[in-house]
Amino acid sequence: MPTAARLVAALCLALVALAVSLEVIPRMPESTNFGYFVPVNIGLGLVCGWIVMGRHTRLGIVGALNNGIASVAVLVFWGLLVQGAYEMFRLAMSHRYHGPVEAVYGIFELSVDYAQVLLAPEIIATLLLGGVLSGISTEFAGRLWR
């Protein structure tokens, strides 16, 4: 059911996804074609905020902090998986993989490579701060607008 807390959570995580996406772009090789990288991540932020973070409200401040950080972790997981799968399909069209098992393995291999980019201190700080602020904002929205 649509609630104000779900809307606030979706918008907050979309903003976190936008901020992190814009921080990741300069850290990738210049030849990288980003295409729909930012819009896909914003969409994932909207979905994760609505589904994951938005339904856990009125848990108190500690619960809000946990909710925010856990939701950002879910966002990072799905972001890495979706971007890894997209890159795998792009490489599969170039006949880089010899079979479907190797291609599925390639998704996880590419996701791990992308995860290494996220280990920069600035990106980790953005994720943590964004998660904390998103969790608190969602908690207050859940309390204010029932």
C-alpha cells in the first residue's frame, strides 16, 4: 500500500544511487560507455527504497539507522548484480563466453570487479551517510504521515 514513508524512502535511495553513480563514473576507465548506468541505478534506488526501506517504519531511531544501512546494502547488491549482468550480456554478444555456465559465472566475476571500485573511502562514506539519512528521513515520514 502506498504510504508517505515508502515515497520518502524511494526518493532518498534514488538520491543515494544518483550520488554514488556520479562518484563511480570518474573512477572507471575513460573508454567505459555508461549508457543507462545512472538511470538504471536511480530506478534500483526507487525500487529498493519502496520495497525494502519503506515497509520498515516506526522502529525507533536505532531501527531507522539499521533500516537505512541495510537498505543501502541491498541497493549495492542489486546494483552490482544488474550492472554485472548487463555487462555479461554485452560481452556474450561478442562471443566471449563458451557456454551458459561460464556466462553466469561471468556475472559474478564482473560484479566483484565493479565492487572493487566501490571500496573507495569517499564512496563508502556516501553510502553510509546516505543510508543513515535515508533511514532517519523514512522514520520521520512514517511517524509524521501515517
